Amino acid sequence: MSLFQTKAWQSAWWETWGQQKQFRLIREWDGEVSGLYESRYRWKGLLPIRSLQFVGTSHRELRTPRTEYNRFFGDDLSGASLIVAMEQILEGYPWTEVVFSDLLCGSEELSALVTIAATHRWAFRINASDDGYAVATTGSFKDYLASLGVNSRLRLYNRRKLLESLGEVHLENLWPGNPELFFQTLNRFHRVRWDKNCVAEKSLEFHMKFLSRIEEEEGEPLLSVLRSNGEVVSVLYNVRYCGVVYNIQAGFEESFHKKLSLGSLHLGYAIEEAFRCPVTRRFDFLAGEGKNENYKSRFATESYQFISVMLVKSVLFRALYWMRG
């Protein structure tokens, strides 16, 4: 179970994006596993498609915050019982394709999908694979720093002295006091770096619903801002849940100082706080890479991989998808 399978995340996503005319919820979330829904669309505007997907994901229609660690069942199912239960889901609904995103590589569920596809002679295709990274925070922060390379340690920690020499440094959590400022600032930094918005009206609605609800499931929003002389120069969108701090999004002032990587320094403060917190065992950077380098791999102590797969029944659609690539 992860942050993304909570009732808070799943319900907020469905209420925000699931009300499309072509969407139909077929299995609700339960706080431990992802819900499932059917999406209907027309291939090339002509052939009708029924697509089965996890709540929180959208293969074709929408761009939404990424929902990771997807799964069908809890840890109580494994082996032959898991295969039977997954077959019942896949045979219980009519579909043209199923697109299951961000399953954990090496999981029994992923292996079960391969077995089921082979048994039924359904086409099986890997759509994407993405690496994720995390820091185990059960030891000491000092030992963690010592394990890093010289340049990584410099960026994450040692250049704090330079930052602090430029003025007063202050860290603050803007939840629940001023989340509007946090998301406005995050979006401003993101727009400068990527030339596009990351928080629009609809996504802000989602984030506010999710953050207000995650507290009911004993999650802790950490909308961390780093201030220099009172000005917000970096933001980290983190949430602590079940002993893990999830780093959902980040942004920083790129032109602040040529010798400082504000995003890395801010991560250093957050990781140090995770080591200090007795209930935190992991700081999860999640999947994805930076704009210019894979900074997550430099700071991580462990890595994992997500696999996104597609299953197709019909021979016709197998041929069409193959031609399309």
C-alpha cells in the first residue's frame, strides 16, 4: 500500500477527472488498492475501444498527476489464488484493451499478467518502464552523507554554509496555513523551468481535496518552502504516509546563485528531517528524472522500477496497434 492507493488520493482523482462522459467506474478503491474504470473512445475517430485502467491513470485522454505503485490486491493474495482473482477481473468485463500503468517490477501481479495473457493468447506489450529512487532513513544522516560522492554531498549539504552566508534561511510548512501560496509558487517555478503549468485550476482542486482528506488517513502534508531573507526560493511538495515521505513535486528559483543548487539543498534539509523523525523509514523520490541530469540516482540508496503494460484481445486491434507502433 502506498500514498497513491489511499482513499484520499483515489477519491480526489475520480471526483476531479473521473466524471468524463466516456468513463465508468467498475471497481472502487478501498484504501489499499487502486480502483478500476472503463474508458470508451474511438480509435482514429472510427473504431470503438473499451479500455480498462486503474483509477488515477489515463493512457490517452488526460494529463493528470502521476499515480504510482498501482496494484490489484493486497498482500494476502499470492500464487495460484492471485492469478485466479486477476483472471476473474479480466474476464468479468468486456474490453478491447487493458492498460495498467506503474506496476512494480518484480511483483507477483506483473508476473500474473504475463501468465494470464499467455494462457488466453492475448497480446502482451510493455508500454513503458521508469526508474524510481528512494533513501532508506533508518540509519543516521551522518552515515548517509558519508556514503555519497563528493559532488553529491556538496550539492545536498555542504553548500548550506554558502546559502546561509547570503542571508537568513528559514524552512516552513505551508499546510494548512497557506497552500495557495505554495501552489502558486510551485507553478511559477515550473513554468520558468519547463515552459508550462503544472498546477492549473482543475489540478489545484484535486490537490486541495487530496491534502485535506489524507489527514483523515493519518497522512501528513509537508508543503515545504525554503526562504532566503524572507523570499521563497524553493518548494517541495511532500507527504508523509505510513512511514514514508513521498516527494511528489519540486521547484526552485534557478537564477538565485550560480554556485547553488537550491532544489538539491532543499532536498537535503527534507531528507535530514526524515532521518530525525522516528516514524519515518524512507524518503521516496518516486519515478522520473531531472531536466539536465538524473539527480535522484545520485542521492538515492535504493532504486526500483515501474512497468506499464497493455493487453489486447482482438487480432484486428493487435494488427492496428502493431502498425501504429
